[in-house]
Amino acid sequence: MEKGPKIRIIGGASIEKKEQTRKEIEQALFSHFESLSPQERELLKKFEYPKSEKELALIDFANEETSRLMQEAGIEPYDVPVENYHIIPPELYKKVVGDSGTAATFNTKQGIIFNAQNFRDNPVNFGATALHETLHLKAHFSMEVQEEGDEVSKTPYREGVTVRALQSYGYHEKYHHHFAGLHEAIVAETEKRLLGKLLDRPELAKEKEWLASDEAKEMRKKLAEKKEIPEDDIIWVGKKGENDWETVSYLQQRNVLNYVCEEIQKQFPDEYQSADDVYKVFLNAHFTGRLLPLARLVEKTFGEGSFRLLGNMDTDKQSGVLHLEALKKARARQVRKKAVS
């Protein structure tokens, strides 16, 4: 077996069942197609698009960069095989995922699917999204396995910094999770920070030249003003019409992450020379799953209960806006409290 992720298995199931689950996930990574159901294999054989040389090169880039970040976090890196990336027609994507998003990661199956409609003619968007989804797939991952008689229940428990509900708390009936917004913020912010390196790839020379043109710059500027988003959030702008553009996702959640990093740096200037140094602590937690160092930093900067507050931030726009406001108020209280003492 090739070296891969260190999957943590929790729960009350027997050692044998836990080990079986671990091996199933490893098989899903390195023998991905064989681990799928007969129906899934048949659908992919029939409908999956073959990857172009450019798409293969961009998947390699996603693996290289995520492996480098894993190594910096002290985690042994590995590559996700190209066979685990699937580009499929929009009808099949909708059947599998629904109307949500344009790409999706399945940790238990160790695979990523892309809606061909959004990527086949847009290699910049494909490269950025492959990077984003590979960050998801290589995140810290753990499963809960419970056993009752012949019944074995398996559910994801941790993905990156996200903490999901335990089965005993009604995982299926009252599904909830914490740090979902922070998790997406870390992934999307990392994607944004690597866009420059992505566009330096020789496979994207033509696209980079277009984006550097006066025409594209003017289009990007007008789009940023119209949509009220930062110019450097715009991944792509094209000539095919008003919908021919792409942007980095989770702006509001990233605003929260960057604000938290800035305030922690101000609180601990001797330990962190810049907000980027604090961001790296969050990124490392994405790969290691260790939340305690983050909790200490946030609580000492924003006050008691603030880490739980950050954990309640979800992935929708309004949640990001409201949590930024709440954290700013918490920080102001903490600063006043420190001034008085």
C-alpha cells in the first residue's frame, strides 16, 4: 500500500471493524475505481470525460502545492491519483450532487467530481477548483464507527477544522457541524494565495496573457465594482457574455478569517511578525486537525466563548457578515477590559 493519509477512527466498534473502515478509505484513495459500486463504475465508464493534457498538468499542480503545504505543517505528503478526479456531464453531476456548486469532494470515496459545463472550456477555473478541492481531500479526516449486532454505522467526524455531530447526538436526524465556515475560509483563502503560482504555469500562458491585457483588466475592474467584490478575488473574466467570470468563494468567511488573524497578530506581536504568520497556524490546523492552539489564540484575543462563536459561523453569506460583526464587538470588549485592568 502506498503512503497516504493517517485516518483517525473513533467510536465504539470493534478494533476489527475500525481497521476495516481504515482500509476501505485507503483503498478508495489508491484503488479508487475498484472501490466504487458497480453502478458508479458503469456510470463513469459511460459518461466521464477523458482528461486533457492541460487538465492533467493542473491536477499535478494541485497535488504539488498541497503536498508542499502538508510538509510545512509537519504532515507526510502524498498525491491523490489523477483517476480520483472525475469530470462529468451536468446531468450526471446534478444527479449525484444536486444543484449545489460546480465541484464536490467525497472524503469517504476519496474522489472529486467536476461539472464539465463549468470547466471544460475554462482551464484557469479548473486549476483553481482542482486546488480548492484537493485541499479539502487532503485535510485531516476522521470517521466514527459504531457497531450494534450486525449493524455497523460509519459517519464522518472531522474534516479539516470541521467537527461534525456524533451519532449519539442524532447525526442523521439532527445533522449539525461546527467550524464549517472557518473550514471553507481556510481552503478558499489558500486557493486565493496560490492563484499567482497557478497562472505562472506554462499550460496557462495564453490565459495569463489575456488576463494581463488592458481589455481584461478593464472588464475585471467594472465587474468588481458591479458585484462589490475585491478585484483580486476575480479568478477569470472572459468574452463569452456577462456570466463568463469566476471568483474565489466564501468572501465573507475569508473576511472573518483575515480579521481574526490581524487581531491575533496585534495581541501577540512578539510571537507573530505578520497576520500571515497567524494564518499559517490556521492552515496547519487544517492538515493536523489540532484545534487547541487555535482555541487558545482566539480566546486570549477575543475573550471567553469567542472560539465557540467562531465555530458557529456557517458557509452562507449572512453568517459571515454577522460573525464578523460579533467578533469585532467581542474584540472591543476585550480591549476595554485589558485597558481597565
